[in-house]
Amino acid sequence: MSNDALFWGALFRGMDRGGAFLQLQIRQIIVTAIEDGRLPLGMRMPSSRDLATVLKVSRNTVVIAYEQLVDQNFLVSRQRSGYFVAGLAKKSVAEQPQPAEAASRDDAHWDSRYAVRPSAHRNIVKPADWQAQPYPFIFGQFDPSLFPTNDWRESARAALSVPEINNWARDLIDGDDPALIEQLQLQVLPRRGIHARTDEIMMTIGAQHALSLIATLFVNAGTRVGIEEPGYPDARNIFRLLTPEVVPLAIDGDGLVPDAAFRGCTLAYVTASHQCPTAVTMPLQRRQELLKAAQDGDVVVVEDDYEGEMMPEAATLPPLKSLDRDSNVLYVGSLSKALAPGLRLGYVVAPAPVIRELRALRRLMLRHPPLNNQRVAALFIGLGHYRAHLAQVGRVLLERARLLDRLLPEHLPDCSFSRGAGSTNYWITCPPTLDCTALAQAALEQGVVIEPGAVFSMDEAASRHCFRLGFSSIRTDRIEIGIQRLGKVIARQLKS
């Protein structure tokens, strides 16, 4: 192989030749190489035939890439001579002035300067390569086989029409896409029994952003905040950044217990539909008791309806927000669980005065979530794709749940399980001698990914023998083998 072929092969080493949009990859690599000086001004590019041979792609793919780069003035075409790097090229790295080397400062230099230490809190940690594992029992994550690619692509294309671009390209300051707010009012919230005015809804960048905004608005150093125990670690950490008065609230087989500890809180975080992480569904009577206790104790209830009802498994119970007659409930929802976590679109439903303050606070942080994403989501819902997608996903998830209902008692006979109707995860309680952090590591060696339970409790020892098992991210045809492997690992751990 010639030196030229070796050079161009090395330049395109990161290219996925089996992937999609090959000519886009070629263009991006060339532009990057021009910008960072690896392809200097005036350098002659290989012929389209030669580069196609090196990259093992069609010649036409390279021709299209070159022509686009000529149109963008990155390359210039000279008759009978070929393509050359054009005038947009930066100076080579050698020609650019080099900044003086900054003095290195270690952690100790910064420790005394931090106002808060977010990294000091325990968080849910997933293996970096969990998607590459064959049996990922991870909760709330993306299963590519369930994503409505064609329908989302249609909505995205529609959002890129000139009239739509004129709608979402402007700055709404502290506003949201009115089309998405309307679709939430018409199609999303009514499914949960919630009816809200336009001034009672605000979009966020995912549910966690909503929780952070609410915490910032309502919590100071003396605020007593209650959170379910065990409960959602990220919510616990958000509140702990603002107050030391974060207290555990008891749960039982019906979810959060509205006792004196609950009534003594200023604000309480509740997951009524599917308790996080036990997946228990709060019955209607308990929901009504909780709302009465909140009214009696003047407690602001933050209801995280993170999952809603994605599976047609039982009669849907109304969220606390739909039952609230005293304006005590701030409702947090998300489109991410139903579609993909990377979408990062959540929302808050609350009394208009609260939404007004949340909008003012959000403006100081980021003004509003990207309007192009909001418009694509609005079109996706408005075209009927959202409803059809939920029906399809619901059927698949219900099939997986029924399969696990059969497999878990068979292969994990020493463990107990909880999962409320419609939930997409199980809370597995093992014998007290089993350390599920060690179990998770041993299971990972067999390609099985689970989530250890210790992080969900304020006292991590209380849930060390528990783990969460999600099934939204694993293909149905891999569940049985994955559970068989997990059962064998548990049996070995219990014997050791």
C-alpha cells in the first residue's frame, strides 16, 4: 500500500463504513481535518476513485461529498487537476500561536471554594458499556427496537419546513412552543385525568430539571423536605444541596404512609403511580388519605409521575394531581420514558402563580428548552404517532412483564419481588446475607446488568440486599437466558 493510501486510511480510521450517511461522515472528517490543520491550504485531495477504493465505498458517495465541500468553499475543483483544499482552511497547527501552559491546580485548591459538592452524594451508576451487554435489565433506558424511527423522522422533517422553522427559530424568552402545550392539553394530560390551562403548564429539560427548579423555588436551608425511603436518589440529592432537613418517609405495601412525619414536612416528594424503586402502586384510598394529610399539614406535594401508565395491565388509577382540590400538588411528567431518555422533554403542571415563578427562574438558567425539539414532539403527538406508539410499546412491555412474572419465581426462588400493575421494573429483595453490589459485579461478568439497591436508601445498608430489575431496555428474546444466568449467579453468591 502506498504512503498516500496509508495517510488517507489513517485519516478516516474512525469512519463507520457499515453505518448510514457515509457521505456525511466523509464530509465531517474532511472538514475537521481542514479546521485542525491536518489538511493544509492547497493540499491536493485524492481522486474520487482512489478515495472510494481506500474507504471501500462507492465512488458516487465520494463525488457527492466532494461536490458539497466545493459548494461550502472547503474544497476547490480545478479542471483536469482534481480537488484541492480551499481558502477556508485555518492556519496549520505549527503556524498558530501556542498558548502558555497553565499551571496545574489540584482538587485541594478548589475544595474550599465550592458552595456545594454534588459529587459527594451517592448516585445511580450504570456500567459505561451497558448497551453492549447482552442482558441489560436497566430501568427507563432506550430500546432501539421500540423507537418509532419513521414516525419521528416524519415529524422532524415537517419541523424543518420554512414556516415551521420561522415558528421555532425565534426566542420566546421564558415561553414554550404553544403547539406542544396544546398537545399536552389535548392528548397527553387527559390520559392521566389531568386538565390544565395554558398558564398552568411549563416545559423543562426532562423531569429532573423540573425537580431542580421546584426545589430552588421552594427550598431553603430551614425547609423540611420528606422523601420516600427507599426513594429516588437524584431527587434526594437535589433537595440535600439546598437543605440538611431531608427526612425519610415510611413506605409500605401501598406506597408512602401519610403519617405524622409526612404532615410535619413543608414539602414532600411522592411517586404514587409506581413507587421508586419498589414499583408499588398506591391504591385510591391511600391517595385520598395522603391528599387529606397534605391539606391538614399544609404540605406541598411534588408528584413525580415519571412513568405514568405505559402498559394496559390494569385499570388506570388517577394521579394525585387529578384528585387534588386544594392546589397542594405540583405534578412532574416526562415524554422521555415513553420515547427515549435522550429526548429530555419534561413538564410541570401547577397552579398559575407557581408556573409564573418557575418560568422566571427557568429564564435565568436557560430561557426555555430548545424549541425545535418541542415542535418535533408537538407534531409527533398531533399526527397521532404518540398514541399509536404507546399502544405498540404497551403490548411489548406487557409481554415482557408476563414472561418475567413466570421466570422470576422459577430462577430466583430465594428472592421476593414487587411490581405494581403497569410498572416496567421489579424490586427484588434477596436474603439479607446477599450483597447486591457484589452481585451486580458478578452478574456483569456474565453479561447481565442489574441495578444494586443500596443507593436508593438513605441508610445504604437497609437496601444492600435488594436490586432493581428493569425490562424496558432488553429485547424480549433475551430475557429468559438473562434471568437464567442471573439466577445461577445468585445461587453461587448465596453458597459462598
